[in-house]
Amino acid sequence: RKVTLSNFLSNFRSEKRLTVPPRFQKELQVHLSRSSSTESSDSLNTSTAETPTVAPGSSVANVHELQSRIRELLSKYSSGVRVSKMPQIYREMYWEDLSTEVLYQLENWPHVCTVEKIHRGDPMDGFLYPAKKIPPAAKSDTDQEKAPQNVASSKTDPLLKPSMETTPASLSSDFKAKVVSILLKYSSGLWAHALPKVYQDTYQVKFPEDILNNLELLSDICVVDYVSEVPRKAILYAKPQRCIDENLNVTEKVKRHDGVKATAEQQYEESKDQYLENITVPSLIIPSEGSVSIMVLELKNTNEVLIRQVYYSSAQEEMEDEMKAYYNQNSTVSSAQSLSVGQLVAVHAEEDAWLRARIISLEDGRVKASNYVYYVDHGFTEFVEGNSVCRLQKQFRSLPFQAAKCKLAGLEAFCDDPVLVKAVESQTCFKIFAVEILEKSDTPLLVLYDTSGEDDININATCLKALYDKSLELHLQVDALYTNVRVTSVSSDGSLYCQVPSKGLSRLSEILQKLEDYFLYKQTSEFNVLLPFCGKICLFPSKGKWARVEIKIIHTRRALDVQFMDSGTVATVKVSELKEIPPQFLREVIAIPPQALKCCLADLPPNTGMWTPDAVLWLRDAVINCPEFSMKVIKQDASKGIAHIYLFAPENFPDMDRSINRQIKNADLWKHQKDVFLSVTPSGTSSTKAIGDAISALQLSSGKLEKSFPDSGREPSSAVCTIDMPPPLPLPKPGDLMDIYVSVACHPGHFVIQPWNELNNLYTLMEEMIFYYSRAEEKPVNIEKNKLYAAKIGDEWYRVIIKGILRNGFLSVYELDYGKHEFVSIRKVQPLLDTFRRLPFQAITAQLAGVKNQQWSEEASIVFRNLVEKKPFVAQIQAAVNDSTNSWDRKIVTFLVDTSLPHIDTWIHDFVTQSLVEFSKGD
């Protein structure tokens, strides 16, 4: 397909940065981009705002300066440095971000550095050394992470690096060779505590136990991966054979050194000025962290979708600007004298642009790739004349090709279906999407999300609807009357889902019966869902039958929310309960449109704007247990996909005055509570008797929800709240060190930390709360200020304390484990059971030590927040305030230490102080 190049390129020109000190441009840009999106950094809505800065940054003009900086950096780490630590060290030295992609290009720069790989399944797991040197034995993780004595540390502290020296040379070569022989049999690693038994069983010789107390003694022959504070709790991995051989024969290594060095230098000198046609361009790497945004270029089928990452846009723009400057001056010198199939070339395109292309075939002096020149960064083709083609110089081969292929999850079985391909093409081509990466491979598996509107749209799920059998779709007609209607679900906003007798419903019953018969002779474990993702359609056992469900929200690895496609019910289930649709039934199951039609009662709610809890409960009691109804369609709201109806019991049809609509409208169910404002008073007291009466009046009652699972009535061991408060979280003493995680950061004067070693317990607690509250019956709730409750905020359940009661049934709550203030509907609050009160509240309010307390500017707060929020640190406690009886009112004053760099500990208060100085200079 021919496209206009100038229009295509204009989509990727970046905007200029704010006028602030250079080292803070990224932080402020991220903040301003986030201002129109949600607060969560994990939301797909922020994907385009949180795109990482491409190295070497806006202040580095070309790749030569980048290479010079890497040489300078490595000169300070002559003994080697881990590849994964390079971005942090680079930022520390130059105050700019180093793109992860650069790390995959280092192998192509032998004149800059030497790369030593360690094969543990991670291509980033290796070491870098200065150029033209034979690297010494690869270090273990623990060796690389030694820190100076600026923070008191012990060997067993996982965040503060050990500083003691090891003596691996003291072990005999024979012993080392035996250990290596064992580790080579365990490619996935061997637990250190298991090594003695394996060693003794293999060689009938006792293993020296003292070695387990100092695993550094094995660091020259294996990689030691500590996974706990316990010294012996580590995993041992065999190093590459070449490194092992070198460490077992040091003398021979020294003898070989000069000869290898001379050969390497000679080969480099001979090749550095030559034009190498076969230099490999690095593969396009998807970032492992943060949100990813892509543009869809074109597709042959849904397993071959051509995309490019927005992440690399500025790097590509810089490269193409450099190509334009170079070839406009050297087009004669660089002209291609001969062309061959598969050759990479530079092509002079429209508007004086120079782009990278690949040749597929040649014809009559014209270059043709798939009948055109294929632009490897833009994914489209066109004819070009031979005089527009030049050799692609080596300096323009470092950036990966920007056009890459991917697969769309959930569509693989129908990848070549012309109807589906057409739907995907119309929905995606030349549009930008946020992506969820399910599998990283040569052709990654993705879910696309359109985040341009108020709601995120799952493109994969939307396009799958194109496979619906049109003959089975039911289109309700305005003013039409329908009988034998079944109400399957009632939502808290008064909307309801109905099943209407139709051809599609009959076909659904047939296919579900086929599935039932099929599974009678099959082990259902064969069809366990191994890769759940939002929008995936699965089977779920409900009331002794199989039901179609669509995954809506994934909470944890075990818990997720599904919506029953044919009843509209939303439920939280375990991943292990879901089953894949057998391949031979897949098209039939997918082709049937959802049989639950979303409706609402016409002319309701009356003059109130929203449904009250009492009205919702009345409606549920009236319709859920009734086998059938009649209904009349009043109007269709196509934009919301909802029908406005009048609903009748069979005996009352078609008397409008006796319809469900009129009955619920005439009932006294629509009175909302008056606005209530609470003053700050001690717990258990209220400012006036009127407020006390208003609080006691906010009592909710609830009917039973429809259950779609057998164990939904199961409760934790204690269903009555007899524990008022959990035990307080012990605060460390002044001078103590503590591994922590910063959950919320407002400014240096106020942030919230959580103990690192309790996070797993907290995640387990929240998972159990999700399972319990999503399946348990709703209970009456007496709302009182300064009392503990469970509240559903977003898609999770949290332990909260009520801080105030607001208007229209909303509450002001404080998350006791995360330190956030939130507003939540009173409908989403439930009693907090004893089972969930045993873990101490995890949020600890903190203030940064070492800086003067002041009114923090917006710029300083932004930088501090981006520096520490949602990151682990070591806290060195300066003072702890314990005089409050409420755990959420206690506070500590602490230093924060970033120990993620291998040779340096960063004290956050020093960084904050320095940033204040730079902001003052900027002003």
C-alpha cells in the first residue's frame, strides 16, 4: 500500500521540553503527561506519558559521544560491571538515562567494551569490561554488589551490600572441578544447601560444610544468587565453560593473554575502516518495565501484525536527521556501486529524507522489495530509482529496525479469517495503542488497548466480535412485546440483564450440551488456562453446567474477575477453575453472540439521578427468583448498548400501572440520606446528637446475591468481629536499618513506607479478602467514624478507617496498609472480619531526615515523588514517634538509601539538597 511519507513521518516528531534544568526535564515531562490520566503508574492510560527517555538523551549529539562515555565509565570499573547495572551507573555519572536497547548493541562495539555473557535465560545477565582486555572470571551477583562503608552493613542484609573480601583461590582445582561437574548437570541452578548431599552422593566424599557459610569461595566457578537474608539460601549456577576453564587454569590463561590480545587488536585494526555488508542489526527489544505504546503499520493476518514502538521515536528521529546530514554531503562517496538481494541500503525518499531499506529483488536497474523498496523502520514499500540508493554506513546500523511483527492474543485460531483480518485492519492501522505483553519472543504475543477515550477498549476482544454469526444476533425492536423473558442479573446501578427466547439461545444450549458430553470422557485438567488475559473467553462450571465467561480483571496469579457472557453476572473466581474451549468447539462457541441483553427500567430513577441501595435490593428480590417476565421495549440507547424497557409479571401484562416500573416507583425507596459533615472529634464521640443520629441511620441491608460457584458461602474461620485493632507494627529504634518500600510520596516532608519483609504477607491477605468479599453475602453495615472496615477501591479490597461521611452516601477513608486517602461509595464498604485484623497495619508515615523542613515547591515534590515512589530502599531511622495510640498516626524520621548501584550508595537527602540548589539556579 502506498502512503504519503511526509504525513507518516510527521506523526513521530517530538515536542520540545520544558525550560527547566536538564536533569529534571524527564521528571517534569512525566508529571505533566500524567496530569490528564489516572494516578496509578501501572494504568495503561499512562503508557504514552511514561515512555522512557532514549539514551543518550537530548544533550548527546551522536553515538560517538555515547561510546566515549561508556569507555570513560568502564575505565572506573576495570574489574568489570554487570550489564543490568549499567543504566543506573550511567545515570549516576551523567544525569541522563541510558536506553536498555543500547545494552544489546554493546556486542557490536568491540572497540568500546568487551561483553561477557552468563547463560541463565536472561540476555541481560552478563558483565562488561574495558575494550581489548580478556575478562577475568565473571563475578557473582554478590561480588558485584559490594558497597563502600558509607552505610553500616552485614553480609546477610539483602539490600546493603557486603564488603568483606573472599579467597576463592584457597580451594583446590580438583574440588572446584568436581563442583563445576555437578552444577553443569543443573542448568536451572542448584540450591546451595543441597550441594553437600549431591557432592557426597556423587564422589563419596564429605563436602566441606564451612564453604556454605561463605559461598564467595565458589564465586570464581559459579554464580551465587542470594534469595534470602540466610547466607546458605542461595542458588548456584554454572558459569560459561570458557570462564570455568580460565579459572581452573590461571597459568595458561596468563600465557594466552598476550597472544589473544594481539590477535584481537589486529583484527579490529583491519576491519574498522572497511564497509561490512553483513553486520547484524540488533533485534528490537520490548522494555521489560513500564508501559509500552506501539503503532500498527499493517497486517497480513493476526499472527503477523507489523508494528513499531513509540518508545524509540526520538532515537529514530535523531538517526534519520544524522542520515540526512551525512548523505547530503557524501552521497557520491557512499553511492552503491553494486546491489544484491537482502542488502541494507539508505534510500533518498520524499522531502529530502534518507531512510533505511532492504532489497529483496532487482529488476532493470530499479530496486524492488516485495515489488517495492521495503523501509525497515516504517513498514511500507515503494519503487525507487537506482540513483536514489546508497550504501548504509555502519553508524546507522546500531538502532534496531523499528518495524516488527507481533501476534494478537485470543485471535490465533482465526488468524487468516478474512472477516477478522478486515475488522482488525479497520480498527488498528496507523493508530497508536497501549499494549499488554503476554509472551516475549521473536514474535511477541500482545493485547492492544485503545486509551484515547474515557474508557480503555480491548481491541482484541472488540475485533473477535466480528466472528459472531449474524443470523444468531437478536435485535430488540422499539414498541415490541417479548414474553418468557428471564432476568439473570441486577447491578447496583439498577441496570439488569435479560435472556429473551431466540435462535441464538437455543443454539447455545446445544453447544453447551455437546461440551458437557465431551468432558465426560476427558480429563478437564488438560484444558487448564495457563495464560489468562483480559478479554479471553473460557469455560466455567456453574450450577452443574458449563458457562461461557470473559476475563475482565486479573487481580493476582490466582484470582480474577469474569463476566458470564450469557447472564451478565460478574464474579471473582480462581484461575484453576477456568477451562480452555476445546479446539474443535472453539468457532461454534465464539460465533454465538452473548445472550444476556443489558436493559434498564424506563422512567427510573424518579428525579433522584441515582438508585438507592433499598431500591436495588427491592428490584433484586422482585425479579431474580421469578422464572419469567414479559417486557416492552420503550427505546434503544445504541451508544451505551442498553434498552429501556417496561417489565411485567406474566399475570400483570400488559397493564402499565402494575408493571415492575410503576411498583418500584411508587414504593418509598428513593429517599437519599441528607448530606452529613463530620468534625474532627475523638473516636467514639460526635460533635452533635444530630450527627450521631445521622450516622446510625446509615445502616445498609442486603439481599442474597446470585451464586455461580459451589463454595461461595464459605467464610473465614471467624465471621464475627471480636478483635478491635491488630497488634501495632513494631517501629525500629533510632540508628536501626530497615528494608522498606515507599508506597506513597507527596514530598520529602510526607511519604509512606511499608516493611519490605511483610509485603508477601500483605499480598496474601489482600488476595484472601478478594476471594471472601466477592463471594460472601453482603452484610448490614453500621457506619461509624474512626472504625475499621473493608472497602472495595478500584478492583481490590483494602483495610480502611472511616475518616468522614460525605454527601450522597460517599465516605472519606484512609487505607491503613498503603497510606492513601480515598473516597468510596458506602455500598462498597463491608465489616472487617477478625481473620483480616491479625496482620499489623503496614503503612508508616515518614519524613526525610537530613533536609530542612520547609514548604516544598511543586517541582521539588515531583522530582522526589518520581525518585522514590513505588521503589525499595534501605531506611536508616533517625527518630521514631510512638506516643500515639493509633498506629496510623505514628511517624518516623528517616534517611533513605538507594543501594541498587554496585559500588555506591545514594543518600536521597543529598540528592534532594542538590536538586534544590539546581532549581534555584534555574529560577
